[in-house]
Amino acid sequence: MMNRWKPSVTVAAVIAKDFDGVQKFLLVEEETRDGLKLNNPAGHLDPGESPVQGCARETLEETAWHFTPTALVGVYMSRFERAVPGQDEPLDITYLRFAFCGELGAHVAGQALDEGIVRAVWLTADEIRASTAMHRSPLLLTCMEDYLAGKRYPVELLTTDPSVYARKN
């Protein structure tokens, strides 16, 4: 019997803020196996939560900023492969990313950030474009460019059945 293919579902926040007439995006610097990388506040969807809830949670955990997703920027699929020492087959993961934009809330001063997150950082679009070698995922740039192009879809496109919330961990 074949194993069923299951992409890893992730959520990401595309957060822009005006700083004296200069638009900047909230990213995280995180330690990875490949060194220090930049990414959107993002992470895996947890059992028992909707994509909107997961995005708000991940943003708070990784940046110490409250965030309310109000629009879907897009749904993205990407594949990641990496050699694994001692194994013939590479690590092969497909990610299905739901990227949201929305309203930035209050910052929680002193809140510890998720393991591996070095800091939250605000960068301009040009700074992000110039730092692609540091991007953890090619989707960081794609999501930002889609946001800048005005792509917005109602979060009501996503339906989370009540059975999801009844899940016991």
C-alpha cells in the first residue's frame, strides 16, 4: 500500500507598516541548519486551529506583536529538498502556505520569542529584495510582491469545520 502524500500546512503573516513615509515589512531572523535566515513570521498550523488563528499565534510567538489577519494574500506551494547525512534519500517536504495580511496590534515588550528566533526586524521592500541569499524560503519574496501588487482575498474563502476545534491532542 502506498503512503498518502501530505504536504505540510504553514501560515505566514505579511505585515507592512509606515515609518515616516517609508513602508517596511516585519520579518524574523532565525537560526537554521543553514545559518541565520530571514522569513515572514510563519509556522506550522497546529491541530485544533484555523489558518487565521494559526497565523495570529505564530506572529505573536515569533515577533511579540499581536496580529489580526483580515485578508488572504495567497495560497502557495513549494518543495524543499536537502541531503541527509547517512541516508540515500533526501529530505523532501512540500509546504502549502496560507499567507495573510491584516492589522498589527500591540507589541508585548519583554516577551520571549520562539526557539531559534533571534529577533524581529523591519525591512523595506528593496532591502528584502537585496537579501534573497538570506531568505529561508523563496515564498518570502513572492508573498511580499503579491501583497505589493494588491492581492487580497476575503478570509471567508477559508472554512474551518467545527470538527477541527473538537480535536483532542
